[in-house]
Amino acid sequence: MTASHALLRRALLSFALLVSASFVGTFLLGGGRAEVSGSGSSNGVNAASLTSQDSPATGSPLAAGRTLFVQNCSSCHGIDASGGNRAPPLLGVGGATVDLWLSSGWMPLAEPTAEPERKPARFDRTEVLEIVRYVTSLAPSFGNPGIPFGLDISHANVAEGFSMFALNCAPCHTITGAGDALADGIQAPPLHGVTKTMVWEAVRTGPGNMPRFGPGTLSSAQVVDIVGYVVKNIQHPFSPGGLSLGGVGPVAEGFVGLFVGVGACLLAALWVGDRTENEEEGGEQDGDDGHDGPESADGHEDGLGGDDHRELEHA
Ligand code: HEC
Ligand code: HEC
């Protein structure tokens, strides 16, 4: 066997090792991430199921919400929520909109020019409801939906929800709900960790750059099916093939499987090949390699040995 042969084999071997190692890494990371988002979503659901029983309301029903609004919102939205040059008016926006923007942590912004992004909510459930009550008391919210209290998704048809999701939501949020970058730097956020109430509110109010799906587009039953699909299947994906690698999708997961598998086969083949060659070289018949002085002088070649540099010089 020639030096260049050995070199090629070593290159292949390192490549196979690298590929397998990196994909095993992805595998572990993917699993870890899935776990983190899983626990996040269950916390979110628990938070949403809390009701306003656990905090004493002081004074008039609107006083607490007004105080919170003045302290946290009025600097941008105006003292009477009529808006200004820093932020849009909130008059008439409906409870669902205010609830969603607070539950997602989008509001309050630190500064008016900041991008609203997902943060842990600043307020607990009671405070959110107080702010919602205050803001919606300021003006009638013609046709704009309120908070869907008692939203029941236990009878949601998730198969129907899946096809509605694929049609209406996947173009932006992707079919796995992992979110995606849209044109102009707009980000469709991942749907892991959102509560059923937030999904309903987003669909019916169309926050920011998301279109609004009114009753003319999706019936109440269809929205419930979509919410059921997102909360039950996207957030707790059923993985018939075992580990789901964080829900990156069947095609990507298939590729990972392929690479790990092929990498392992390649390694096994190289190892077997290596042993056979070592046996031959160890035996009498150095035969056709006889002219190759330097390599024979090295004695045999051991598969993972450290004499690459010397061989490089000879090559
Ligand atoms: C630092 C300025 C700032 C503060 C403080 C702030 N907001 Fe906002 N708010 C904005 C801006 C700017 C927008 C528009 C964001 C966008 O559309 O991307 C906005 C949008 C909203 C919207 C969506 C309005 C719509 O029609 O879609 C709601 C609801 C809202 N804010 C509620 C609140 C509440 C409630 C508070 C207090 C807890 C608050 N905001 C605090 C600047 C602020
Ligand atoms: C045109 C792209 C687009 C489509 C279609 C779309 N969304 Fe969105 N969605 C967005 C964007 C962008 C946001 C972030 C809102 C913003 O701009 O502040 C968002 C936000 C959300 C949120 C809130 C996430 C959070 O972090 O709190 C939910 C839930 C959601 N969408 C669900 C859906 C569902 C369900 C559908 C299908 C019925 C859908 N979206 C269709 C673009 C889209």
C-alpha cells in the first residue's frame, strides 16, 4: 500500500469521525432544547390557568389597573391611552389585544423604538386582567374581541387543526411551529411556550405584522381546532421514530439519521479494512510495496497512529 493511499484513508477516517461527532452533538443539543421549551410551555399553561382569586382588589375595580397603566404605559400611550408620537392609541383595541401584548411580554417596551419581543411577562395574571379592564373601560371596542375566558380545547379536532394550520399559519411560522424570518427583517416567532389563550388571541387580533383571521375567514370551531393542534401537537409533538431532535422536521431529522448511520458504517468499514491491511503488512508478503523504502522502514501502520506528518513528507 502506498503513502497516498494511507493518507486518503486517514482523511476519510477523520471526516467520518467529524461527521459522526458533530451529528451526535446536534442530536444531544436538539434533545436538550426540546426539553427546555417543553417545560416553558407547561409553565405558561399553568400561569394562564391561574385566576384572579389570589390577589385582593383594593378600591374601585378600575383603580388598580389605572395605577399600573399610569406607571407603566402612559409615558408612551398617553395618560388616557389616546396615543401620541411614541405609541399608537389603545382606545377601542379590545381585551384580547391588550392581554396578548402583555402575556407575550411584548409590552411594556423599554423605549418606543425597540422591537417588541418575547420576554417573561412583567405582570402576573391578576395585574394583566386589571390593566385590561382599565384600558377597555376607556372606549367601546366595536367588534374587537375580548379575552376568551373558559376557552375549551378538549374537543378540538387536531387533524382538522393541522390542515388549517398548514394552510394558514405554516407559511410564516413553519409547519413545525419553529418560527421563521420573513421579508424585511420581520420574525414570525416560534409557537413553543404560548398558551391556548395567546394562540386564540393572536389568530383573532392579528398582532403586529401577522394578518388577522376574523370570523369570515375562520369559524369559531376552526380556531379552536387550530389552537388545539398548536397546544397539543406542536408543543408536545408525537415522535413515532423515537427522539425528535427538537422538532426540526422529518426531512432534517432523516438527514441526521442518514449521516450518523453512514458515518458509523464508514468507520466500521475503515476499521475492518485497516486490520486486514495490517495483517498483510505484518506477514511476509510485502510484495509489490517492496520498493517503498521509507514506509517499510516504519514497520506497520497502525490505524489511528500519529505518524501522519512523516507520511505527508513522503507523499
Ligand atoms: C416605551 C414606550 C411604550 C411603553 C412603556 C408601552 N408601550 Fe405599548 N406600544 C408601544 C409601541 C411603539 C407600540 C407599537 C409596536 C408595534 O406595533 O410594533 C405599542 C403597541 C402596543 C399595543 C398593540 C396596539 C395595537 O393596536 O396593536 C398594545 C395593546 C400595547 N402597546 C399595550 C401597552 C400596555 C398595556 C403598556 C403598559 C403595560 C404599554 N403598552 C407600554 C410603546 C410602548
Ligand atoms: C404573514 C405571516 C403570518 C401568518 C400567516 C401567521 N402569523 Fe402568527 N405571527 C406572525 C408574526 C410576524 C408574529 C409576531 C407579531 C409581531 O409582529 O409583533 C406572529 C405572532 C403569533 C403568535 C404570538 C407568539 C408569541 O410569541 O407570543 C401566535 C400564537 C401566532 N402568531 C399564531 C399564528 C397562527 C395560529 C396562525 C395561523 C392561523 C398564524 N400565526 C399566522 C406572522 C404570521
